[in-house]
Amino acid sequence: MKSYTDIEQSKKLAEILPLESADMYWWYSGKRYYIEAIDDGDFNEKGDIRAWSLSALLKCLSEIKPHVYTPVLFPSEGKWILQFAEYGHGNVCEVTCDNPVDACYEMILKLHELNLL
């Protein structure tokens, strides 16, 4: 199962989310990129790209007006559904993806388009 954002997703999220919300980073060595958790001072090399794990993405979503909205992530028929619900009023939006990381990524893009971030 996918555990963190890929490079393209990471680049896009770096334009939207606070960089300090990332808990991982992509770094380049030789001929390819590698992923690592951010430890004190690891990040900041030229070419390093912030990345988000599933837990960091869910934390970001849960911190969006926490007394108004709640993210609800669940599997259904081989897919992952992520709903962003407003208390007492139902879903604000919903996405369906093959894995939970992609669902969180798509939801953040959708919420950004709706100016809810």
C-alpha cells in the first residue's frame, strides 16, 4: 500500500500546505530519488522535496476548522473513499481513489479549489 506522496504530488502539496506539516522528504542521489523521514536538519539540501505520509495528510485534514469539519476515510469495494463532512449538514465533498494517500491528496486539491484551506 502506498504510504506517502509521490514526487509530483509532493511538489503540488508544497504549493498548498505549510511546509512544516510535511514529515518526509525526497532526496536525489546518483540516478534516483529516495524517500526519508525528516529528522533534525536532514532536509534543506538543494533538490530535496518535502513529502507527506498518510498520517501527516490526515492530520492536515483534521486541522481544517476542526469544530466544523471532519474527514472520514474508509475502504469500500476495493477503493478508498474520503468524505469531508460538515457537522450537522453532511458531506462538503467526497473523493474515491485506489489508496488512502491518493484520496487525501485529491481531497486537499478539492478543498483548495473550494477555498476551504
